[in-house]
Amino acid sequence: MGVYRYLRVEARNGVLNNFQIVPIILNKLFSVGPVNGGRQLRGQDGGAGRRKWEKGGLVGGSAPSAPTGFALQGVIWLGLSSCALLCPAQAPMDQGGRTVRINNSDLAVLEAQEIRKDLPCTVTPSKPELGFDLKFHIRYDVNVPLADLAGGENQLTILFRVTAANRKDQPRFFVQRVHVPLLDEDARGDATLSGSLDLGEGNYHVDWLMRDRAERVCSFYWDSEAILPPRDRQIQVALSPGVVESSEAQQFTEEPPVERATGGPPLNIKVLVNFAPQNADSPSLRPSDTTALVTMLRQISREPQFGKFSLVAYNIQEQRILYRQSSADRIDFPALGDAVQSIKLGTVDYQKLGQKHGEMEFLAGLIRQEMSGDHPDALIFAGPKIMLDESVPDDQLKPFAADLDFPVFYVNYALNPQATPWRDSIGHAVKLFRGTEYTISRPRDLWFSVTEMVSRIVKFKHGRSSASSSGQ
């Protein structure tokens, strides 16, 4: 087997903040999930072959291509047989009036606004796009011929400045250092480096440079506009206008405290979430599979009139409850994230293999248990479509539908709704409960669906309270 002459680097941008040094260890090949021992890790299809990664190097298949659906942060792809790379992100940045410390030659390049290619490279920025986390994301790709990096170990230092039009006196600086291993003199192909940032709405100017140890410089400059179309102006972007942040790789961070409404009992919301991949045959759960679900939970948790939260996270393929939280004051996102990490797709308890309709029976039992337990003010199902051989029988659901006195919703997360246009097993149950189903395939769908759902829950509760008061 030959050695690949292809280098892919995609590392998290380090924010120069408060004179801190934050190391980012890049010592594992591309995986969605942890690298365990010598277990085989599968990538995505690339070219005519299927790639596979094993601990210690790239084995077989074709050269890597960019992953779809999410930006991998803090990971290096290297088409060499073995590597352990260190890419620390470090630099001081102003805070509270302090001055950014940048060497004069770098500052001169940033100020010159002249494209340089002493170090041959091509920079391709993307247009900012609103993600399911309701933040704008800007991405850039940099291609460098491997022949220009060959001849010895090297280090690439990437420094760039992002200035918002409404905060010209407060530019943000980001730095990234990438260690390049020893490459043969006859190395062919390109090294591709990628980076991404999170933005609020606004207009931005980016001054970007990269230099190597020989002080060769590549520089590029561009303007970006992050703006919502007129029909989406109601969407509340997660970042304030003009805010620039390094991309957040961790989805399940703690949610800040919320000031709840007073003057009445808090509404109790129950959410049943199926954490599963969009593609039922996928061997792993990717961030793109969970981003919309986590954002939906965050929107629900931030509603001031919601004060109690019951959450059941499960995986239909494993037929397993991952996490349960009952009538809590807040959703424990870190604990939920730890539970989601335990999902091992493609593995099923051997005792369940003998069950002909195991997934349907699991779903039926889950619905019966959660419908007959505590009495919430609303019940929300969420997750990708569950296409089972048969739906839960109506006779098992009708007894609950007859006595139902709270609204039921289904947030169906389908990035490609045309692939399965028919109703799934949960949709069938929600229809029987006279509930409402929303299909989420774009960020705007998520915002408007959750906003409408929250409004209907509040109105239903107030209407029921008013009817009870007038009847006394």
C-alpha cells in the first residue's frame, strides 16, 4: 500500500483572550465519537472506495474528502501512515482596554490589504449561513501545494482579524498554529486547511494571513455579510449583532439561568427525544444529527412561563432509555450530553434480536408509560422519523386519546423530508392524539415551529384556567 500525499487539516480557531494559552491536542484521525483502542473507525464514502481509519493511521480506501453536515473542530486528517500532531492555539488579546500583541511584520501585512502569495495558497471563504444552533457560521478553506511544504518539518501560523462594521474599534483576533510533519521532496497534491467562526448579524471585514517558519506569507482579505432575509426577520439569532466567536464544538454546555414568570404555577413540559442519526444506516451519531434537537430543547428551556421540565432521551435502534429527568427546574444539558455519548449504533442486545417487533414494542411501551404517568401541561415528541415495519396498534393508544386534556406536538427533524414523505410511527400516534406535527428541515423551520408551539401551549393552559375559573 502506498503512502497518501494528501493532508487535511481542520482545527478549531483559538481566540486570543485575556493572555491565556489554550493548547489543542490534535492526535487522532477523523472520527465521530471517541477513538477506542484499535477499533475500526469509518469515515464517509470518498471517490470509488470506502475509507476506514484505524488507530495509528489511514488504511486503504481513497483520499479523504470534506465531511458534510458539520464542521469538525480540533481534528487533523493526515494521509500518512502514522502521526501525532500538536496544534496549540495561543496569543494574548485585549480585554478591558489592553492592547493586542502582534509582531510588526504581521501587523504590516494585515494593514497593507494586499494579497500576497510568497507561500503559495488559495483561500476560499464561504458565505455566512444560519445554522440550526441559530448562529451564523462563516468558513474558509485554504489549499497549499504539498510540494511547497516539503523538505523538512514546518509550522504554519494563521492569524486573522475580524472587524464588525458596527464595532470597528473592537476587532477580534484569532490565531492558529499547525504543525506540518516531514514530507518527501516529491510530495504531490494539496494540503487543505479549514477554519470556521460563529457570527451575529452584521457586516464584517476579515484580514487573514498565514506564514511558515521561513517567513513566507500568504495573505487574503474579504468582506462578509451575515443577514436574515426579510421573511425571517423575527428569528432571534443566538449571538448579538457584531459578535464574533470561535466555533463552539461542544453542544451540551450548561444553559444560563432563566428568570421565570411569577404570578402563577409554572407550566410543566414533558419532552421525549429520540437521539438518532438522520440516516438510519449510519454507524455513528454526528453533531448534525443532534444540533436541531439540542437547540429546540434550549428554546423550550428559555421560555419564562415554563418552570418544570421532564425529559426522556432514548434511542429507538438500541431500544434503550438514555436519560431521564423528571419535573426539574432546568434541563441538565451536560448530563444529557454524557448520556447521548453512550449511544453505540449498530449494536443490539442479543436478547432483543429474537423479538420480531422489538422496536415497535419499545415505542409502544414508552408512549404508554409517559402518557399514564405524571400530568404535564404539554407533551412534545422530537427526533428524526421512526420508520418501523408497523406502527403502534391503535387499540393500545385510543384509551389515552379519549382522556387527553393537554396538547401533544411532534417536532420531526428531517434534513431531507422528500426522502420519506409519508407519516412515521410517532406521527401516526400524534395524529391519533389530535396533536400537531412540525417538519424541521431548515433553521427557520425550527425557530418558527418552536415559537408557535410555545405560544399554543401557553394559550391552551390559560384558556383551560379561565374555563375552570368561570365554572366555579
